[in-house]
Amino acid sequence: MAKKSMYERVLATVRGRDMVGADAFAVAMVSGGSDSCALAYLVADMVAAGELGAAVMLHVNHKLRGDASDSDAEFVAALAQSLGIPLFVCEIDVATLAAGDNMEAVARAERYKAARQAVESTCSHLGFSENAARVFTAHTADDRVENFYMRSIVGTGPGGFRAMDYCVNIDGIRVCHPLLELGRDELREFIGARSGAVRDASGALWREDATNADTDYFRAFVRHEIVPRAKQRNPRLLETLTRTMNLIADEDDMLAAQVRELLLSQVRPLGQLPSEGFVVSAGLANEPRPLARRVIDRVLLLMLGRDARIEAASIEACLDGLGNSGYVANIQGNIAVSYNKQGLRIEPMEAFRARRKKN
């Protein structure tokens, strides 16, 4: 059997995961690195073949690397022009905006705000519905494996070892990762073999971010110190762990479906907003503890936000309170957990104290 081309392999992924269609369009997020450049070329090929109705590119300049950041933007502009794909460019001073907060989380949030604006503009100008929108990112099998090892080192919650989904919903937009079954080295070979590939002023086929080599950064440490050693033991590491993570994801999806049913039957909100808290029925204690643990994890994520890190001790504290009359605990620094005849109340500490003072 003839070996499939890079395009054929990506096409199998995007078709199998409902990422494409003649009535769909893609916003390809392109930083200028090798992975995102490969994504841009492949998206252009999909549009030419009628697999996508249209495509645009989005480049977000985080203004973190001075002139190098500006040169990245210039390179992406040349790439978009070469491919005949409309380009949205957004400049965000992430360092100033973060102001001591998690810079990576702030940058990520701003990128997806920009992606939403690109989706809305494309729908307005080209006549697509938002349901037809796909935001494509250039995450690869390498990125997914790196996530797996990073979570192995620091720990993770329920379903964390699936490491990355092929498609997720972020603020109502379908975000897809069409390159998750391809390795970074393969993508670089693909670009190198492509006729007419765009080069920067130094002749490079993509832009390199120097911070990717700095092992003081956690991901770079895993990328350069952990993964290469694992590949020495198993040269097919990417393929092996991709298969393993997909099996984990299948099982996680099954458990997540059961959790959704329990959320409907065992949990009710305390107010109009998730941040106001929830009451969990004592009946949850009758469910297998792994399922109950996932329900509490989901409740706390709803309260604290998708990017919050839920502490294992917090989940166990909640489960310990089920059916335990008079139980009170303080979790995550500012969340009160208490049990009475109505059930297990999980609410902001301020609301708990106000209610106790009133009573």
C-alpha cells in the first residue's frame, strides 16, 4: 500500500472529526512558526480542493520579543499574500495587560477574543453562519505528548491525560486541532519539500522563537530534556502515546456523559450565575466515588472558570461533607463548603459568612 501524503493524512483527520465541509470556513491561527506555516499551506490546499468553503488567517502579535515579533508579523503577511488568503492582524501588549497575572493564560484568552472577532467579521463579509466557523490551531502530536508529560510531572485532574482534544468549544466557537496526529519534524519536511514556499529575509522557511529553546520554561524543559530521552527508548513515541491518549479520551467521554446526567439530577444552582455556587444532593454519596469526584470537579470548574486549577484536596473535602450534618470547610482559599438538610452547599466564603451572620 502506498504511503499517504501529508495532505491525505490531515484530510482523514479533519473529515473524521467533522472539522471541514464545503459550507464551513476556517480561521487559521498562524504565528509564523513551522507548525502554523504548515497549517496555512494545508488549509490553502483544502480550500483549493473544495474541502472548505473559505479560509482566513489570523496573526496575533503579543509584542513580547521586540523587533522579532514585528518580523514574525511581516513574514505571516507575506505568507498570506502568497497563498491568497485574507489576513487579520491583531497587536496586543500582553506583558502590560497581564500585569503580574499568568501571562500565558492572558495571551491565550486574548488570542481567542481575536479569533472570535475574525469569525464575526468573516461571517459578516462572506455570508457564512457562525455555526459554519472553525478556528484551526497548529497543535501537533509533539504538543500533545509534551502536555502528557507536563501533567505527569505536576499532576492533573479527571481526564487530564487525554492531554488535548481534537475539537473543543471555546466561547461558542468550535476550535479544532487538525494536526494532532502529525509530528513537528514531519511538518518541517513537508514545508521544505513544498515548491514556492515563502522565506523570510534570512531565507528561513518559518520563524523561530528563541524562548522555545530556553529550558527554564517548563514546556521547553519537557520538549528538550524529557521527550528526546523517551524517544530513545521508543522511536515511535508520538504514534504510541497518541493511540494511548485517544483510548483515554474515549473512556473519558463515556464518564463525562454520566457526569452530565448526575449534574442534572444531583446539582442545582444557588443563583443566576455559576460563581454564586451550587447545592449538591446527598444522593451523590451513593454514586461510585470516581464519578462523584468528577461531578464535584465539574461544579468547581463552573464556579471558578475553565482555566482554574482545582485542587485534589478541595474535591475530597467536598465529598467528605456529603451527609455529614454540620460539616464546614474552606477550600481553594475562598470557597465555603457546608452541609445541612438541603444538601452540600458550595459557595463563595463571603456569601456563606453573610448567610451565617443573618441567621
